[in-house]
Amino acid sequence: MMELVAANWWLFVIALIIGIAIAWWIFVANRKTRVVSTRPDVLEEGSAPAQRNQALIDAPTASAATAPTAPAPTPAPAPAPAATGDDLKRIKGVGPKLEKLLQSLGVTTYAEIAGWSEADIDRIDAQLGNFAGRIRRDNWPEQARFLAAGDEAGFKAKFGAV
């Protein structure tokens, strides 16, 4: 075996050089990113001016602009009616955004939440978006029962301070 290697060492060296060249071509030379643009460069002679800058060039100067006229006064909007119902934020897991969402769904009192059936919970939960799952996880109906009954001590004992 050693005689075969000693007699043909130059073939092994050539094969090694060819292998390294092919590996280099596959892994390095073939990976170059080529940028092909179909738009002419705006800096080339004879090309059109850049479109995004043309609007600035054609725009009137600030000194040429006329003073804007004052818009006609509009009547002040009527104040929103005061929200009737309970402070739903007292229920653990209900913040200001969720309270507004519940009010937009027509839920305004503890008694309503305390009286929810499983079907009601599923229906409302499907409309809560990012807050889905909170009703059962935070046990809103039970909290609402305590709050609707005015049982502050029972609420604090079961769910903690408000």
C-alpha cells in the first residue's frame, strides 16, 4: 500500500487541490449577492430627476403660502350621558379597558354578571378578544354575587381587598 502511495503521491495532491477548489466554489464563490436593478440611476447623465425630490422642488415656499382661514366654529358636542351601573373595575381581573368593552356589550351591573349562565359566559367570552378566558379564570360571576349583595366582608375574605 505504501508503495502505491509513494509512486502516485502527485495524483493525491492534484485530487486534493481539485477538491478544495470545488468546495470553495460551492460554498464561497457561488454565494455572492448580485444586485440587478431595472431602474436607471438618477445620477446618470440624461436620466429624469428623482421623483421623490421633484415634489419638494415644485412645492411653493413657506413665504409664498397664504395664511389659513379660520374654520367656522362648530357647536360643542353634547356631553355623554353618565354611565349608569356598577363600578365593574372592582371585580378582580377587570380594568378600565375591559370595563369599557363590557359596557359596550351591554354589561353594566354586578347583578347581570352574577346571573350569567354557562351559555352567557361562552357568548360574552367569545366577544372579549384578547381578554378571552378571564371570566372563568378570575371567577367573575362569584365575585359579582358578593358585590351585588353588598357583602364586602365575604368578598374580601374570598378574593382579597379591592
